[in-house]
Amino acid sequence: MEPLITLQDVSKVYDMGPVQVKALDEVSLDIAQGDYVAVMGPSGSGKSTLMNLIGCLDTPSGGSYRLKGREIASMDDDDLARIRNREIGFIFQTFNLLARTDALQNVELPLIYSGLSRRRRHEQARRALEAVGLADRMHHRPNEMSGGQRQRVAIARALVNEPSILLADEPTGNLDSTTGDEIMALIGRLHAEGNTIILVTHEDELARRAARVIRLRDGRVVSDERNASAGGEA
């Protein structure tokens, strides 16, 4: 079976005035459907750039990125927008929720351009909130919820389109340790249910929960190892 994600000699160069900065330097890796990968590295290692490329928020300067066998470089802006909406769920440390709308409406946002009826959108958003344990908070606004509850809303929003990949960028960065553990347990459960998870983190403790750890330095992959101690939901 072809990998869900294939990167072959992918580079990313940014023009910073007269200077060129190589954020990724010929990165090659495969990620299978259902994998749970942590991407680690110091500041400036390229991990955020790699996340942006996998999430189709940016495009490579060189090399090949295939998602489900499709070459990303051959897609136009509309194709990339559809990929971001249907194939990829984003989870950020800052939640990125709309303050004046309730949890149900926030989770519905990715469905607005899907052509679904309002009733279907409500149903899918409700199921996603139930899946993250927020059945009793559907009509609360973000300022009426704790940080952990807001992150659960963000995870429900990422899940609502049943994407191929969940990209989590420092998902516990704005949470206390207890709440962070709860969110990581939820992400572990989502992986156990068959979701493909790619987690960007600088914390070894979080990376140990993943099945695989990829470490970057200076834009290159310096290690790519299976994690025998991965704890799933623990």
C-alpha cells in the first residue's frame, strides 16, 4: 500500500532580502495511514516549516510531496484549499476559536463550504463535540469554558470533516500540566481509533506518547525511530 504521505528530497528556501535561508534541506520520509508521529527539534530546526508543508499551508522550493499519491506541486490554489479543508485537521496551541460564537458554531466552520445542509452540519458538529467529551458545552462560548475545554472544541473542529491527517502544533503549549495530560490522552485515543496524528512538540514527555519520533536539526532529519515506550492513551 502506498504511504499516506511521501516526501522525497523536499527543500524549502526563504528569501530574506539578500540572504537565502534553507529551512528544509532535502528531507525524505514516508508516513503511513494510522501512524502517530512526533516531530521534534530545536528552534530553527525546520519542524514548523515541515508542518506547514505537510498541511499544504506552504509549498516546497524543491523535491516532491505526495499526499494519497497526488503530487502537491501540481495543484492550484483551489485544489490546495480543498485538501486543507477535507484531508487535514489542524490543532494549534492558541485554539483559534471565534469569541462570539458558541462551541457548535465554531466546530461547524470547516463544513460551511462543504455543500451540506444546516441540519447535516449541526449533526456532524454535534457528533464531533460528543467525541471529545463536550456534549454539555455545545452552546457555551469560548470565554465560558476552561483552556482544556477550548482545546477540545478546537480538536472537535479538526475532526468534523473526518480528515486523513490531524496536525497538532504544540497542542498543550497554553495548558497546565494536568489539562495537557487530558488533551494528550484524548489525542492518544483518537489515534487508537485509527486517526493519523502528526504532533510537533519540543517536549520529550509528549513525544514519548507517539509511536514514532522524527528529529530535525538545521533542516535535516537526524533521526527517525519507532518509540517502544509509546503509551497510547496513558
